Amino acid sequence: MSGVQSVGRALDLLETLAELGGEAGISELAARTALPYGTIHRLLRTLLARGYVRQESDRRYALGGALVRLGGVAQGMVGEWAQPYLTRLVELSGETANLAVLEGDFIVYVAQVPSPRRLRMFAEVGRRVLPHSTAVGKVLLAARPAEEVVALIDRTGTPRRTTNTIIGRAAMLAALDRVRTEGYALDLGEEELGVHCLAVPVHDGDRVVAAMSVSGPADRIDALDRAELARGMRKIADEFGTELAPRANSDRAVDPA
């Protein structure tokens, strides 16, 4: 196995662990990656030694603490890159703009530009929430394969955050179908009563890697033309994704042999 191929396969294992909620057994990893058991064992030994994975008492493997430092630095960089685009979202909507990513089973807010209005919404940067009750979460789940979404919902459930929260697997899957059809997602007081949000995806090439949203008091968000706002937001999100894509594509353009 060449050095470059080994790196690619090690990253495949880490990404698969993340998709499986941060923990998996060898057989699950083999089924998802199509890598031989021997290759997986060799790569995991290296990742264990460097702290990027850990082995649990039941011999399953989980993401390790060494990723926390890398993830924190990477999130900070992406948050900095996003600032001018989030500022444009604020100018477009008049409301607070957010950038969020999916980490394991949780949504993490990685950047924000607040509204200039006196009454405005805040989602603390670094805050982690389950995806089912947020617009950014629905956007990110809608981009994932159905079996991954079902597995996540089965792990986390759909706990009721407010009286408006969408509850249950069937209702959540129907909501994600609407997101795919409309190209944007809504949170109508599902995470916090009186707060409404609209979110759109950020693509880097063929992948949805983040979500951008605007959030504010329900009456102000509801007064906006949703379809028109979503079109403007998608344009800004696509421009941000275009900035991200060359960085990602340059990493992928390595000879895999």
C-alpha cells in the first residue's frame, strides 16, 4: 500500500466513524469502506498510537481526543473565511446569520454575525444541538443518505424542545423530503419558541459541508418572502462554497495509486 493510498484510507476510516456516530466495530467499518480487515487493523493501530481513535472496553473503535485540537483549529479557520459571507446574509435579511456543521450526531455552530437590530437572536459559537429541531440541522441531514439519517434518528431520538418540535422518525423524514424539494429548511419555533430560522446548504463541489442560516423574531422572519430570501441566501452560500471547493479539491487531486 503506497503512502498516499494509506492516508486516503485512514481518512476514509475516520470519516466513516464520524458518519456512524463516532463509534463502530471492525465489521461495520469493513462493510462501509470495502477495505480488507487486515488493512483496517493496520491503519487503526497507527491511528490509535497517534490518538486519533481509541478502543473501547467492548473492542469497538471510537474517534479519539487528538481530533479535538485539529477540529477546533479547522472550525476557527472556516469561521473566519465565512465572516464576509455571513455579513452579506445580515445585509440581505436584516437578521443574525449563522454557519453550522454536522459533527457526529450534533450540529455545531462555528460562526455568527449578529443583526444590527436591538432585538436580535444569538446562537453561541461552539454550541452543540441535535439536528432535528433546527433549520441548519434539517439542511445537513437532507444531504445525507437515508440510511444514515435513520440511524442517527434512531440513536438520538427526536426529543421535544418546544410545542412546535417535529417529533418521530416518519415526520422527520417527511420534513427532510420538503427540504430537498424546496432547497431550504425552516425552524418555526421548533428549537426556541418565538424564534424562526431559514437555512440553506453550503456545497464544496459535490458535497454539502455546512449550512448557513438567518434567525430572528418570528414576526420579522415571517414577514420576509421565504422563496426570495432563500434564493438570495443560496447565491451567497454557493459563492462561499466556491471558495471552499478549491481547498478541498486540491486535497483530493492526489494520485490515489
